[in-house]
Amino acid sequence: MARCSPLLTARFGIPIGQGGSISFVRGARGAGCRTRVVGIALTLLALTLSHGPTLAENFGRRHWEDRRFFVHNRNQVGSWSQAFTVSGAWPGLYRPLSTNVYYRAGRLWWDNRIEVYQAINAALLGATALLLLELSLRVLPTPAAFLPPLLMASRRASAQLPLESCEFQGLSAGVLSLLAFLLWTRGVERGSRALEVAGLGALAAALLCKESAVSTVALFALHGLLARWPASHWRRLAAPIVLTAGWALLAVGMIASFEGRQQTGFEYDAGWGLLARLVGLALLFVNAAVRVEPDGEALPASEYFEASHLALAVFVVTSALAAAALGLLAHLRGKPLPAAVRVAILGAGWFVAAALPYTILVDRLFPRYALLAHLGLALAAGGLLAGALEAVSRAWAARAAWLGRFRRLDSASRPPGPARG
């Protein structure tokens, strides 16, 4: 059983373990009902205040891309089975669940009313923040556990996500990837085949929603490294790897079978420009670096992407990632790391893994692409806050112990007073 920090236990009521599992705290049962209710209330309040006005102003307003998907689905998708065998509205992609199946359901079940699509997207955005809250309560003490979901709920880069029906692709993939992480890792650590299968099902659905979910397997592996899984746990990783490889073969085969074999039209670059785009995505996590137009479109604020700002951002981001890599290396070599540090490393690795599917694209630095990657940055921020609180708590306890010793020495050195008659 993991040893716990008595200082954080006394201060915040939830212990942080020093090793054994990435589930550093007492998990879903350890975070009490009151703690979870407070977290949910704060997260929903932040979502409402941050995105409610923009959603209200644009509720019911169609985007040009909405019509493209509506027309394509009406003309090309004649049955549920056909939704998996015909190309989507955009060429070179295979996202049957979040495009052909989803828009067929919208056409048949709610007559393509844009308000319903917007309500679904808003619900998925809320679900993302609440699932992150659940993850945070597993690995962080309160109040640090509240920080990641609050950062995600108030993220300006999410402003556009509830407004356009096509953003269901990224939202659904993000929610399902996070759900797969929660279910599958818990299933492996508890020996629950049911949770493992449920996690694999969520991963399969995420892959069929958007190809960016391929990074989920890397998150499983990073989890195992930080948790120091035994060999029996690592063998369980074969299933999601095989599933992801199978999806890749399916996607390539289906795209090749589509008429014309059209390409996506994107330009790809895996050179040094990838680092610049990685830094750019990290910078978009800062609300001041995102400009939200009246119609809800979120764009990079140009003044924050000038050479002077980018130079500072490159230094900060690369230094932080290098520190995380060195910390992971020290952890793998057997040096024990505080739980909060491991959470910060998990968040940093999460950001890199989830950002890579987008950073290889040239001139596609859009805030709406960064949802799953920014989850990692929010988690890292929670880990840093927990570490700071732990340091303050230990310093306060050391000060109290020093004052106690000083008072005892001072009392012992004083001569006894005169006897009273």
C-alpha cells in the first residue's frame, strides 16, 4: 500500500501516496461525495460563465460547414451500413461515427436542427471537464484537484466548440479518449476485465470519431511508466496496441477504396517546424493568447505570436518539457519522485502525445484543435499546484516544530521563580 503524506492528509483531508500506482490518492471512493459535488458545481459554473454568453448569442446560427455536412449526408448516406463505407464530407479522412453516422442520426431524429447539435456539443464540452475532474480527484489532493477542470472549463480556446456541428468530431474523440484512459487503466490496476473491455470499446469509438485518438495508447504507456507497472500489467497493453493497429489498417483500406482516392489537402511537416507549432499550441492554453470573434470563432491573438513573445514561449515550453523528460528518466532509474511531480510529468507527456497529430500539419494552428492536448497542460498545472502546497505545508510544519523546540529550550533555561509563602 502506498505511503501517504501526513502533512497533506492533515491539511486537505486526502493523502498523496509516494509510490506504487498513478492513482496516488484514494480514488473515486476516497474523494468524498461532498468534494465531488463541490468540484462539479465549480466546473459547471466556470463553463457557464466562460461560454454561456457566446453560446447564447450564436444559438441557432448555422455555420457554412454545417450545410456541407447536411447536404453530403442527404445525398451520399442512404443507410446505417453505408455510413461506414462511403467517404465523409471532407476527402482523405475516415471518421464514420462522428460524420456519416452522426449526421444521419441528426437528419432522421431531429431534422438537422442546429440548436440540437449545439446542445450536444455543449454537453460534450461539459463532459470533458467533468471527466478531467474525476481524473484529478484520483491523482491530486483537494484543492489542487479542482484546478485542472476549472482551467479547461474557462479555456477561451473552447469558445468555438459548442457552436458548429462539425466540432462534434473533436469533442467526441476527446471525451471517448479520456473515458478510455479512465476505464482501461483502472481495469488493469484492479484486475477488472469488464473495465478493460469497456475502455477498449471507448478507444475503438474514439478512433472511429477522429484519428487524433491514436495518441491514447501512448497515454496508457506513459501511465504504466509512471506507475511502475509489473510485467503482467504491461502485457495488457497488447490489446489497445492491436486495436489501434487494426483501426489504422481499416482506415487506410477504406480511404483507398473511396472513389478517386482523394487526399486531405493538408501539408505535413515533421521537421523543426513541429517544435514551433507545439509551442504555439501550448501558448493557446493562455486565454490572453486567444481572440474570440463575435460569431464565436477562436483565433490566435496575433500580438502574442510575434517573434519576441514566441522566443520566450519556446524557452519556457522547451525547458518545461526537458525538465519533465529528465524527471521521467530519473523515475525510471529508481529515484522516487513526489506524487505531485509524477502528475506534472503525466500532464506534460499527455500534452505532447495529444498535440503531435496536429503539430505535423502546416498552417493549421487553430485553438479548437487543442482540446485533448490542453487537458494535459491543465493536469500538469494541478500537479505543480499540489507540489507547491506540499512544500508550503512542510515548511509550515518545520517552522512549527522549530518554534516548539525553541519554546521548550527557553522554558528549561529560565531559573525557577521564588517560592510563595
